[in-house]
Amino acid sequence: MVLGLALAVGCSGATEEPPPGAVTGQITAVGRDDRGVIRTFTVEDDGTDYRVRIDPSRDYGFDLEHLVEHRTQRLPVRVTLEQRGEEIYAIEILDA
């Protein structure tokens, strides 16, 4: 019985709509790993929050600390997204 509940919870995200190809909005949160490296950020676009992962193999063309500046100054970004399993990754991050 407990296993069935765990499976249902684990699969509950499968029925959600896939993310759009890109979002434009405010960064509302920045997530870091235990070494202080930015690994995720959240973008609010039209009332929906998107938790976006950083692809460690991708060069975004700028120091990721710039995302903190965007959050602090409430400067919008445009993020091209790619769904990988249950996670959403940033393919491109641009000033908007």
C-alpha cells in the first residue's frame, strides 16, 4: 500500500502540461548547491513560476552571478527551455 502511494506521488507530475519553448519574466529565486554554485533559478511568467535548471555543460555566455543582479533589480529575462524528463533546463538566457 505504501509503495502504491509513493508511485502515485512520484508520477503525479506526468500529467502536467509541458513547459512552453521559452518564457519571459522576472527571476524570483536563485538556487545554489552546497559550494555556492548557481544550479537553478525560478522565472515568473504571466502568473506561472518555472523552476529552471542550469545545464553544467553549457556556456551561457555570461557569469551566472548576473542572474542574482536580475533578481535583485527585477530586470526581466527571456529563457529558452528544454524539458528533460521531469526537469526543465535553460538552453539560452537573455536580457529581455
